[in-house]
Amino acid sequence: MFDIGFWEIMLISIIGLVVLGPQRLPVAIKSVLRWVNTAKTMANSVKNEISQELELQEMNENMIKATKQGLDNIDPNLKASIDKMKTNVEDLTQPYQADTSSADSNKTATAEGNKAVPKGKSSDHATEQEK
């Protein structure tokens, strides 16, 4: 990255030793190294995010092309990824669909079980009268 040789590093360390002194020089070196490491991690994270976004954009463009051409003429890898996404979506939505259908059936069962009983009569009397 930087074209710094051995003699340049020696010159910088001698100047730093004269300016900062022998007590503060190690602390200054540690803080500079921390800053450099933080900058490296930030740069790597930004690079990873950009590469992920580019991959997503490329996949989106491929899906748009596939829908324009028809799903029969697409790359097998893309078709496999589309099928995988469809199964993932179905797996995610299936528990919610089962919950809503069971909740609806519970509501109808409780509504049927709660028939109107005249005041003063128990449910046993009401069933006997229905016979």
C-alpha cells in the first residue's frame, strides 16, 4: 500500500523518539496501530457490504431477464435458486397459514357450542327439549 522502506521507518521512529520521548512513544505507536486496525476493519466491512449488494443486484437483474424470457430458457443455477427461494417462502408462510385456519375453525366451533339457552334453564334441560 505505502512504499515505505526500512530507512524511512527508522527515520520516522527517530523523529518520534525525539519529539515524544521514550515514555510516550510506545503509547503513541499503540494508538496509531489501533486507528489503522479500525480503518482496516471499516474498509473490509464496507467492501463486503458492497459486494453483497452487487450480488443481489445481479441476481435481481437475472430474475428480471428470466421473467422477460420465460422461466424455461433460464440458467439451471438460477432456476435452482428460484426454486429454493420459493420453498423458503412457503416454509416461512406455512405456519402462519395453519395458525389462521385453526383459529377460524376454533371460532366456528365455539360459536356452534354456545347456543342460546333460555334463562332459568340449564343446558341439560335445553338438550332434552331439543329432542
